[in-house]
Amino acid sequence: MVEDSDFERLEYLGMLIKGLGLNPPPPPPPALHHY
């Protein structure tokens, strides 16, 4: 059970890393806009 959850967690992190590598996240919105 624990090993399976860890494997899924690692796989999920791998997918996130690949996604970030292929599609970099957009720049954060300007802080001044919040005010």
C-alpha cells in the first residue's frame, strides 16, 4: 500500500516536472494589480 502510493506520488511528480519542462508556467501577475 505505502509503496504503491509512493510510486504514484513519484510518477505524479515526474509528470509535473515534464509538464513544466515542456510548458513553462506563465509569469505571476503583478503585485500592484492586487492593490
